[in-house]
Amino acid sequence: MTAGFSRPDVTQGTEGQNAPPLPPLKPLGDIMDGRLFMMTENGFRPIETSDEFEETQSQDGRDNIRANCARGLPFLKWEKQPRMETLCIVAGGPSLLQTFPLLEKRIAEGAKIFAVNDTHDWLIRRGIVPDYMGCIEVAPWPRGKFCQLPNDHTEYLLADVGHPTIIDHVLGKNITIYHPYCGIGEEKIINEYDKHREDEASGLGALLVAGGESITVRALNLTWLKGFRHWEMFGFDGSFQDNMPSHAYFDEKHKWPIVNFFCAGRSFRSTYYLARQVDDLRRVLIWNPSLRNLKIHGDGMAAHMHRHLYPDNYDQQEQAA
């Protein structure tokens, strides 16, 4: 989901068109801490992010939580034994078309696969059955039937705040319900259904998974709770490539205003909601150092930001990519 966040008035760029050329970037040249800036009619402004929903989606979210928690499906439990395998989080950005051979290599080496949204079906059609599939979408699925190729191998990690029809599409398969932090008073509702406690002394309620507005970024905290400690991301771009579609499996560029962004010495063309995902990752890694054993493949804004902030995660060839 793009988890219910307002987008500021974007005056640069129109639907289906590229944004105008960037002005000189000298005023931002010394800002190299990975923050993102968007060009507006009043100059560059920093991206603003939050885990919390807008009030307009809060009631829908609360209704979904009640409906999904009452289904009797298993809730996420904290698997405290660390796992040594690498987990590849596979999103649908256009760089996936270029990095797919590397993904196949990682699978041959024993990596596990976490598919984001429609990437689930895309991978299966190419002979790769994901170990996990994640989704967080408050509204009904926007592109026809959700998860057209459900299977018995994949564990479907689905958000309680997601629309109930999304769970309907995979009923009978291996479903685990997780509780994303949304800031809508969800904990009181969840604790009526999920009585999970880590221990009696702690008084902890259900596990709430933070980590930004997209499942791609929130997958880090989610799979940390599944025991993973090593991650690689594929298809997480946060920006558009010239003459490439918006995704590896469809093109929605025409739906969104494309604007200019600046990050760590480079300019990128993207949409506000995709850029926010990149900044969500920056914030999540600041707050939770245990998630920093990560690589991002491709040459999008997300990979550039991460290589700039965490160069030691990459060898010389990967840094030059």
C-alpha cells in the first residue's frame, strides 16, 4: 500500500510528462546525508515521511483490522533464532529486469525470496516460487484479482489493516496475519484478538511492525521478526529510468506527476510516493541498526542513497554499478 499519506501540491510536472530540467544544484551540493529533496515552484523542499495514516483512511483501516483479526487466522510470532540465509526482497521496479540474473544466482546459492505484491505472480511465471509474499493495502486490490497464482509453498504475510478481499483471494493457503503500526489506535483493537505475550513480566501486547508506508521497506522489520538478519533488495528503485516502464510487469507512469528529486549529489525523476519510500528506508535504518546488513541492487534512487550511506556493504564493483 501507499499507506494513506498526503502528497503536497506538486506544481512541477504533469501526468504523462517528464518534469522540466533541473536548475543548478549548488545550494544542495553540501547536503550529503542521504536526505531527499523535491523541486517545487518555491525551490527544493525536503521529503516528509510518517508511518501514520491520514484520518480519511483511519476508519477503513480500523474496520479492516476488526474483520481480519476475527477470521481466526494465525498471527505473526517473533522467531528469535537468527537465520543465516540471505533474504532477497523482490519488488517490481524496472531494474528487476536487469538484475534478474543476479537474483537467480542468489537463489542457487540458497537465498530465500520475499515477493512484494504483484511480483509474486511475475516470479512464479518465471519458475521462481517465493518463500514469502507480503502486502499492505487498505483498499481493494487496484489491478484485478490479487495473487492470481496462489500456492502451498509460499507463506502469505498479510497486514491486518489490508482489505478483507485481499485475504479472500488466498484463503486456504499458508497465511500469517501481521499487525503494522499505523497510528490509528490499532493496538487496542488488535489486543482484543491477539493475546500474544513475549513473557508475562514484560506486559507486551501484540507485535506491531513499523517501517514506513510501503511493504518493500516494512518487509525488513517484518522479516527480522521471522529471524532474518541478511537482506538484498531487487527491483526497489524509487525512481524512473529513461525509456523504461514504471514497473517490470506494467507501466503506470501516465497516472502520476513526475517530478525532480535530489539525493546525495544526484538528481532523479520520480513520483512523490515512490520517493517517500526511499526516505522511509533512510529513516528505518537510522532507527534500527540491526537492519543495516543490506544491499540494494540496481541504479535507482534507493540504491544510490544506500550505497552512499553504507559503502562498506558493497565491494568495489558493486559501488561502481
